Amino acid sequence: MNLNQVPSEEIGLDAARLQHLMALLQSEVAQKRLPGAVAVVARHGQLALLDCVGQCNPVSGSAMTLDARFRIYSMTKPIVSVAAMMLMERGQLLLAHPVSRYLPEFGAQQVATLVNGTLQVQNVSKAATVHDLLRHTAGMTYEFLGSSPVQRQYTQLRIGARERSLTDFTQQLAGLPLVCEPGTAFEYSRATDVLGRVIEVVSGQPLADFLQAHIFEPLGMTHTAFHVEDAHHDLIAEPFARDPDGGVQMRVMDVRAPAALASGGGGLTSTAMDYARFLQCLLSRGRMPGGQLLAPRTVDFMTADHLGNLPVFSAGSQALLPAGHGFGLGFAVRRQLGGAPVPGSPGTYFWGGLAGTTFFVDPALDLFGILMLQAPNQREYYRMLFRSLVYAAVLD
């Protein structure tokens, strides 16, 4: 995907306002609240902004570069969701199929309920489907979203440990109870990790190999992988050792060597421009140089709201979906202009990563933005700041 930089006014964006965005990020660096960042704003298939501030590694003092490698955590999910939809388009996978059709270990799942303070389990009334994995309605959860009895079981088993294989991961996860009946509520979860294993079984390839051959190579995402090669370790963006606001600093994963677990929910590293190529493909409704990665209608289907009137199960998941938003197949999706505390057109879709990376795509304005940084504890502030200032620069 070729994205050329042009004067921002040619594509309806105010240059002074985009520079104000970079100046504010630079001021955050100067105040030592932000190590460094790379920002991308693109419209109509052209780059209006590609710039960086601060340091790549605050310990060594190395300057941030445009080709810095970032742990993108949950920004892995849209990529893996696209991979699953590619298999659907080939007729190798149906979203309506139960997960157990591909992973038999999920054939006897149980759901947990608290009765008079005691955890009780019973068989699910309806099996989770591939569709449920994609839209996070499979009844699974994340251990860091709360401290329910099921979430404590996730923590005790270290379910996200990167030392176990994806096969071992799904075998262990399948034995844990669900927090709610599949298909009845949105609960952000390790479902996309399970989806990664489904992709392996259906395609006959390790997840990393499938992504490399069918997404990264076609789109020219040459710096995206589950770890960073030795030759590029000096390009790995790092957070501060201590939280600048005095909190407990989240430890980020070590991406210097391959891990046993290829986490489809959060394991990839990438660069700002690699991810920009991926988003431009989505914004072009699946078009890429020489053909289509996905059919236009498939992209439309993915980026529509798939929750409807389904409730959000936990307060932890509710915090991830702003007012006026639903969830599609790998992304939060804006339902209406008002309601949320950040601007965006109806139909805008977005997601972010635990260490601070974030993106949004606005099809109505033919616009997308990416902010790459590693500041886990400040991530919500920078996401809202970035989105607000990008929309402030739109001239039409």
C-alpha cells in the first residue's frame, strides 16, 4: 500500500492544527510524562502527517524514529479478525459454526453463576460460535478486567503466559467456566486468542506463518511480527521504568525473542507505517495493490455493529466501549454522532493496545489516524487527546 505525503490542505486538513498536535505531544515529552510517540494522519489515500517526538528508549536516550517497533497488544485483534474473514471468504470457515467444530476441547463448556456467594457451574445452553469469538460474546473474559471467581481462575492459571503454545492455551482455557452464556452479552476477552488457534486448524499453518503469507507480505508490512529481530532491537520503543504519575507501572512484554504463544489477541509488534498500510486497506474496503485482500462487502460487514441490543456484561468491558458505540468483528464501532466524549462520524471504528497504541478509521471522512506510544498508564488520556486534535484539523 503506497501512502504518499502531500500538503495537508490538499486533502482537507489544517497544517497548523496538525502541527499543534505534535507540539502538544512534544510538551508532554518535555514534562517527562511521555517517552516518545509516532503519529500518522491520512486522508483520501494520502498522508497529511507522519512525524515523531521524544525518545525511543528513555534509558539509552535514543531518539524516537518513524520506524520504531511498538508492542501493539490488542491492535493485533483487527489483523487476526481479518485473517479469519479471509478463511470465511474461501469457504473454509463459517461464522455460524460452533467453535467446537474446529476445536473439540470447547465442546463441553460450562457457565459459572454465584449462588449465595458460592460459585456453581452448569452446561451452556448454546455453544459459542466463531461469530461470538469475533464480537466478544463467547462468554470468556480477561483476568485484568475484574476480580470475579472466574477471573481469579484465569489469574491463578497464568492463562496469558507466553511460555505455553497456542494449542496448550486453548486446551486450558476450554476447561475454565464462562462468565455468561454465549451470545447473550459483550465481554471483552481472550476470544481472539482462541480465534488464532481456529485459524491454525483451518489453514493448516501456524498463525504467524498465515499472517505473514496472507496479510503482511501482500500489504508490505515488513516490520510486523510476534517478535523483533536481533538487528532491530535498538528500534524497540520502551516505556518509562516508573509511572510518571506515581502509579504502579505496568510491565510490558519482552519482544526480543520468539515466544511459544502466538497471541492473536495481543502479541504483535509493528510500526506506524506498517499499521497505516493495514488501515488503508480497510478504508479502501479491502483493496490492495494488485487485488483485494477482502471483498468490499466483507469489510462493510466487519465494521458494522454486531451487538445490537445485547448488554455489556461487566463494568470492565463497559469502560472499553464509549457511550454510543457497539462492537463489530474486531473493532469498536460508533453508532451515532453524539454521546461519546470524543468526536467521530457514525460508522467510525477504532481500537487500541494496552501499552498505549491507538487507531481510528472514519469512512465517512475517508480518514484514519494512528498514535504509537508506550505509556500504559496514560493511554486513555493520549487516545482522547489525539482523536480530539485530529478532528479539530478537519476543514470540511
